[in-house]
Amino acid sequence: MNKINIIEGKAFYCGDLVNTDVMSPGRFEPYESNELLASIALIDYESEIPFVDPATKRSPFTIIFAGHEFGCGSSRDSAPSALAYAGAKIVIARSFARIFYRNCINMGVLLPVTYDHSFDESVIGKNVEVNVLDRTFTVDGEIYSYSDFGPIKDIVEAGGLTPFNKLSTGM
């Protein structure tokens, strides 16, 4: 992932306790390509509107709003990758399962924002702008502020923990 300043796109919504096995189901393993992983992202999530467009096998949604414990379940590290390969860049959740949160950061594929929001399915398809520098996001003209990431943003921008450590040590 490159320098993150502004992320714009359409919103998707996931409720509470969305399991990593729903995000990248094991029945598709081994994942033969990033394209396959993108095409099955959230395939088992029950929603009237699918996260991935079956025709393009990509997601029209860049920002995911989620409930509590997003990414619970197994330590399936393919879950954040599936979302990112499909087109998501940021997840704004009430809370994250710890291992999913760390996988997002360590792999450098998604920016996880913890924010106790009140959004629901009605946010699906709305245009959202996330200003990472100002730590704000805008939905329907309303601006929301979230906490500073500290070094997390730098790790994600570097492409994950290993590339970040290499940059930090000058390797």
C-alpha cells in the first residue's frame, strides 16, 4: 500500500461477529491466485447486496463499515487479503478481533479504524471520504473524527511489518 492520504469510495456494511471463514472460506483453498481470493471475498456473508460483483469478480465497495468483533474466528490471514484484493482499502468497525486487526497491519493490506459508529445496512452504496491525515471520514456531509493510529499507519503504508522494519533499519 502506498502513502495514504484520502480514500474515497462506496460503503459496504457488515454486522457483528463477521468471521474470517465468511471472508475467505476454506472450501476454496488452496487459493490459486489473488483474483480467486478477490472473487470469493465475503462470499458467505448474507446481504441483499453482494460485496463482490459476480460479473466483474471485484467489489465496487472501498470502505467497509462493520459491527463488533469484525474478523473473529480463525487466524485465517487470507481474510484481510481477500477484502483488499477485491477492492476494499479501509474497514471502520466498532471493534475488531485482535488477530484480524494485527493481520491487517502486519500484512499492510487494509487500514483498520476502530470507531463506535451507528451505521447499518442503509450506508451501503453511499459515498464516503476518509481523510487519513486529518483522521476524519465523511458520510452524507457529516464529518466524524477517529483516534490517531500512531505507527500503525506507517506500517500499513510501508506494505506491512517486514517492509516497515527494513525501512526503519535501513536494509
